Amino acid sequence: MTAKLLVMAFGFVAVALAASAPARAQFFTNYPVIIVPPPPSQNTYAPQPPVPRRAGDSAAAKPPGDQTPATPRCRYMGQTRICN
């Protein structure tokens, strides 16, 4: 009879400790600190500065009567195309 009570008491203590283990795990202080570095930046391309042009170059490149039709300037705002 004493052995049964001792086994039951041991089982009760074991269940009580096992039930409180998840509650104590959230305050675990010896957990290693994990430092995650940020990803590399996506906008690393720097555009080249524009090449200075002389005024005579643009006139020589286009013949005087050649007019190109005006195309609308469009941009995207999200997935919506907005044309001016």
C-alpha cells in the first residue's frame, strides 16, 4: 500500500512538473541570441551622368522635315496605367 501511494505521489509530481515546463520555456534565459543581417540593398545601380552634348549635334542628327508623332507619356501606379 505504501508503495502504491509512493508511486502515485511520484507520478503526480512528474505530471505537475511536465505541465509547467511549457510555461517556464517562454522565459528561458539561456537561449542563444540569433542576429540576422538585413538583405543587401536592391537599388545599388547608380546611373551614369549624362554626356554633355553640343547644340550642333541634335540638329545634324535629324533632318528638318522629319517630325515624329507625339507619344503619350504613361506611367504605372500599382497595376493601373496612367497616361497624360
